[in-house]
Amino acid sequence: MAGSKWTGLFAFFLGAGLGVVAGMLLAPKSGEDLREDISGRLNEGAHRVRTAGRTVSRRAQEMANQVQQTVSDAADAALRASRKVTRS
């Protein structure tokens, strides 16, 4: 289910991107203006992708740290409990 969600999202953005490029190619502009527009849009898209990548990376690191802390806390609690049991 999750795979089809991402596949659909990817297909949507791919289709939207191709639609933008097709619209730009069919627009009545000079070749130089068109190349500048495409270059600008590609640079803007690349910037957005890099920004999103940094955000996802930071959030993944935060989640990994939370999981690590939770596991560490659980291991400490289990160790304390086992020591109580062995003392009794």
C-alpha cells in the first residue's frame, strides 16, 4: 500500500514536470528566453529538492536518536529488573 502511494506521488510529479516542460516548449518565446526559463526552473527545483532532502535527513536523525534513547532506556530498565530478581 505504501509503495503504491509513493509510486502515484512520483507519477503525479513526473507528469506535472513534463506538462510544464511541454507548455514551455510550445509557448511563443525565443530559444534563449526558453532556455533561461528552463534553466531557472530547474535550478529552483534542484534547490527545493536539496532543501527537502536536508529536512528529511534532519528528521530521520531526530527519529533515530529518539529510538536509540528509548532502546537504551528499556535496556537499562531490564538490567535493573534482572538485578532485582537475582538479589531476591
